[in-house]
Amino acid sequence: MRTLAFHTISKDRGIKPKRFLLSALFLLILCSATISQDGFTKTILYSNKNLQLFILCRDTASFDQTDWLQIGIRNLKGQAIFIQNLNYALNNPRVNPKGDIIPNFGAYGEGNKFDIFQCYHELINPSDHFRNGIVIDAYATVMSWKHISDYAAVSLEPFANRTGPSHQVCPKVELSISYRTAKKVKEIKITEGQFCFYWNMLTTISDTILLQRFRDAINSPNRTTNLYVISRLMKEKSLVQLISTPEFIEAICRDTIGRGEFVNVKYLDELAKRNALPDSQLTIHYSKQLTNNYFPDGELIQYWDDRLFDDILQSNTYYLKVANLLERTVDHWKNDPIKRRIIYNFLQSKTKFDPTALPHQADFADWSKALKLMSISRDTLLISYLITLLNNEQAFDIADWSKYKNSGARGRYDKPDTISVRICDIAFICLLRVLDQTYLNNGVRINQQLIPLHERINIPPFYSNFNIGLSYTEKYFRLSPGIKKALLTHVNQMEY
């Protein structure tokens, strides 16, 4: 086993200038060291006067071994060190045909302190103080637990038959850690550490052990322990087919507090492919969650059962989350006039929208937001109201923050633009949604089928996806006489 080139970045400024050369040389010697013993090789990734970071790996590893790969932290001080955060990734860089290096981030595993250290998986109360960090006593060493071995193993074994029963693997290591001593908080980043080992495929029993590992992960009562393992193995279609439908259903039902939503969505997707949804057991499960004030919207987008309709609307969650779910599941209820009217009444009770009142400058922004949300209902009550508003060209100024859409948090001195918006423009957008001329594609997109070809609107691709509230759609979709004529012709041919 050997250690290759690496690069570290440290915010520790404690090295004095006079000692810099000696310290740098000492660090280089330590970071290049490997120590082999009892079939394991210890590769030191980083070391300073406070701590040492290292990889401990078997020279030859296979899937039937436990803890064959570990990350270690050794406290070199005579006082305790508090580890605040730790993240790792084992990459498998590749060169594409153009000669570019593709990092292939996390090919052999990735995670944070909650995955790395066993103590986090033994917590009963999520608010336990251990969730804030780990104390390493003076001169003590803390090792990672089976997560790192498990994740690497399920990434290596399925591909072993393509590379031969035994082959060398040399992952690149990215590791970041922040820790606190008595004096200050320090951060270290390792961006190009590397170690090597040989992986032995288990040949004839490989699939059997992979399947058992998959089942163990699915049946684990602590879902956070196995999220990465499950996510990786769900990509192996041959394995997934060997897991029965009841096993997936029972795994979802065991998740009573939403810790496994990430993998539950994957289970639901597989169950949908098997035409196994809806399922009575799952419906009872989600009904209990909604009754107990947990709103699993990520899963309910994948899982629809009319028997959950009342539970969804009566849940105590914020109504915008409900509105978002309704928009994303619109194909399940849009053709039911009773459900449309119930949703209309629900949204009206939440937004306090008054269809008999016209807006003024002071409340125009709130009025337009409420009307856009009301249009989620697709209820025909809105059609006559919106048709009337198409003739109202009164304009109001609104603040336009859309230029900061993808820039993250706005700065303290950032200012919005001001745009003038007409009532008829808001009505135009809302009418398109009521007439089912919107669809979901990484956001809400607007179908221009009802707009005459020569009037169709060219939207910059960067702004083509809108949020559920249709924010700033009126900036691009402006009602023209030709568009209004086409909409009126279409509505007059409808029965509503």
C-alpha cells in the first residue's frame, strides 16, 4: 500500500514564522507515512500539534469483512479536543475522452459526522447534546464505525465482476474537520489524500451477501444508519427485484417519524413500477402520520390515495406546504369537481381571498399572490371572475427581486427593480392554470398551446421554471388583444 500526493488547507494560524520550515518538514514526513501491521495499513493524511487524521485499511479487503476501512482521529494534546464537524468523501477520479478529469465524487462513499461515528446512532433523543459534537479525551483516539466499510463495500462489489476477482483500488480522499481546543476553533481540509488496497470479489456468493446486506439495511430500525447503503443498492436492478413488495411496504411503515423519507421515496418509486400502489397498509400509515402532525410531503407526492384527501387538508401543517402538495399531485384530483371545490374553499379560508373586491396599490402584491394560489384549485368558480378581470388594465407597481433568483441570500444593500403589472396580466396567468395549461418540470412551466403562434412568449431558459406561487410570471406573460381573443374563444367553447 502506498500514499500518493495530497493537498491540505488549514485555518490554523498557530505556527510561528521562525518555526515554519521545521514545522512544514515535520508535517510532510508525517503525512507521507504509512504503517503496516497485521494486514492493515495506516495512512496518515494530516498531523499537527493538536491531532492526527488517518485512514486504517486492510491491505486486501472483501465484502464479508467488518470494519476493514476506518477513519481515525488521534488527540495529540494533553487536554480534550471537541470535534464540531467532520465530512468525508472517497472519490474515484476518471479521465473522459476529452482528457478532462472527472472527480466522481463519493464513488466509494461519503458522509458526515452522523454517519461516521457510532455514538450518533445510539441516541434516543434527537436533541441530545452529542449531536452537537464529540469530545476526544487527551491522547485518546476515536475511530469511525461500520458505515464507511459498508458504503465502500456495496459500491465496490457490484462492479467487481467487470474488473476481475481481485483488483487494486486507490480512492482519493476529501476530508474536512472543524474542532475546538481551549483557545479557538480550527478547520482543516484535505482535498487530495489517497490510499490503495486490493478488493477481492466473493465470486459465487457475492450476490447472496449483497442481497442479505440489502435486507439488513431495509429492515434496520435505525434508518439513518443505512441511508447511503440503501440508496446505492437501489441502483442495482437485479437486487431490487429480489426484494418483495411486502418488504418495501413494511420498511416504509416502520419509519414513524420521517427519518427515512429519502429512501422511502425510492421504495415508493419501485412500488409504483410494480403497480402496487395505493396500498391499504401504506394509507393507514400515512393517515396516522398526518393525524400526528407529521406531513410527509416528499412521500405523498409519490403516493396518492383518495382516502388521504381529507387528512391532508385537515393536517396542522402550514397551508403553503399543502398547496405545494396539491399542485404536485394535481393529475389525481383535477377531474373531480367536488375535490376542486373543496380545495377552492380550503385555499380561500387560508388566503382570505375576496373575489368581490378589487386591489389597491397597498394590497396589490398580497392580492395577486392569493389569486395565484386560488388558481391551484382549478375550480370553475374562478373562470367567470378571471374573464371579467381580463378587461381590467389598471396597473400597479411591484418590487421585482427576480434578478437575485439563483444568487443565494440577498445582500444587505441589494435593491429590487420596480415593474408595473396590470390586473389583467395576473388574471391571464391564473386563467391559464385554471384551464390546466401549466405542468411540472423541475418547477411550474406554462403551456402556450392556447396562445396564438405569432403571440407566443419567448422566456429566457434561466427563468422558464416558476415556483408553485407563479411568482414573477407576469413579468414575462403580458396579456395582448390577440391572446385575450384566443382565450375568450376557448372559454366560450367550454362547458363549465
